[in-house]
Amino acid sequence: MRQVRRFFVLVVVVSVVMALVPMALAEQAEKVNINKASVTELTKLKKIGQKYAERIVAYREKNGPFERPEDIIKVKGIGQKIFELNADIITVK
């Protein structure tokens, strides 16, 4: 009975740890500075492929740096949904 209890406690502890690790890693996700990132770095954003990344770079070269993360929606083809998917990892600082 004692071994069953220890096994159960071990299973609970392992389950809790496994549940917390992804959250901790998500919080440490690397920020992407849309004013400095290369095309390759920009493709790390969700729903941003090569074409959109090139558009972001072209936009900032033509219009200057983005003032706010939300300004990414000024780039043709990037809308509110894409911004919302990436809002937690986009930075301009």
C-alpha cells in the first residue's frame, strides 16, 4: 500500500511539472523586434512567411521604423488577426 501511495505521489508531481514547463518556456519566448529583425528572423512570427517578412522589411525601409507593435498591420497583407497571434512576441524597442 505504501508503494502505491508513493507511486501515486510521484505521478502527480511529474504531471504538475510537465504542465508547468510549457508555460514557463512560452513566457521566455524570444521577442522579435520588427524594426531590426532580418527576413529570416521575421519568419519566426506566426503566419509570416518569406513574402510577408520581405514586405515588413520593405515597409520599414520606405517609411522608417514602426512606432508601436500594432503598426505592423500597416504592411499590406498583414491584418489584425496576424497581429493578435504575434502580439506577445513583437517588440519595437
